[in-house]
Amino acid sequence: GGGGGGGGAASGKKAAAGSAVAALLPPGSSAADVALVLARFRWNNFGVTDELGASPGAGVFPVGALLNHSCWPNCVVVYEADAARGLVQVIRAVSWIPPGGECRHSYVDLLSPTRGRQAELRASYGFSCHCPRCEPGAGGGPGLGAFSVGGGGGGVTGGVATA
């Protein structure tokens, strides 16, 4: 819908991007292959945020892209400037992670209610979360009180909220 001709320019940009991606794929790749590559690229980008939570840019960080989601995260992703390497993605533990344990961070705003987090995950990433905060009847995991801004290191610390 919308009229006014603006959609034509947007469609043209999407078609040009699709053609550029198609040129990088093996001969015989389908439109579905192109769509899948673009979706994977979008799913694995990171909005680079500043200390106020604003996202002035995005980046591709292959190690960070290996992290899975949880609404009960055990790590956070932050960005630091490094004189030699430029912008560096740093993954910080916010709770104990046993040796060999999986690092999980939240892809969505943890302050959103469960229904909102689930809707955003389905729309943006194509899955539903089944962590302790999201599963009905599973005790709900930690509440908002479990996550607090720490002193000294300026990081986020996690704990288990008790009622």
C-alpha cells in the first residue's frame, strides 16, 4: 500500500542488492538461496551500541555470531575502541559459566514482557525462546531484579532473584 512512488525506489534498491548477492553465489542459485543468504547476514549482524544503548552502526563479528539467545543470558556483548584493531566486540560473562558451558546473550530487550520478546524473536529471527523466563510454569527464571548494573567494571552482573 502507501502509493506515492516511494515504494518503487525501495523495490529497486532491494532488487539491486539481490542481484549483487546473486552474483556472489554459485551459478544456478535460486531466489530462495539469495533470500536465505540475506536473512543469515541480517540475523548475524550486530547493532553496535554505545553506553546509552543507541545504535550508531552495525558490524559483522563472526565469534559473536556463534552466540545463541536466551532471555536469561549468562553474558553480554559490549564494544570497545582499540587503537590497533579499531572497534572490538567483547563478550563478558554476567554469571558463572562452567567450563564447556554455552555462552548465551539476549537478542532482544530484556525489559520487554515475555509476549513482546517472543513476538520480536519470531519476527526478527524466526524462532521462539524456551528459556526459564519464557516457559510457562517453569518458574519464570529470574525477574528483572536479577540483572543490575555493576560498579567498578561498568558491566552488568547477573544473579538469581528470590521472592
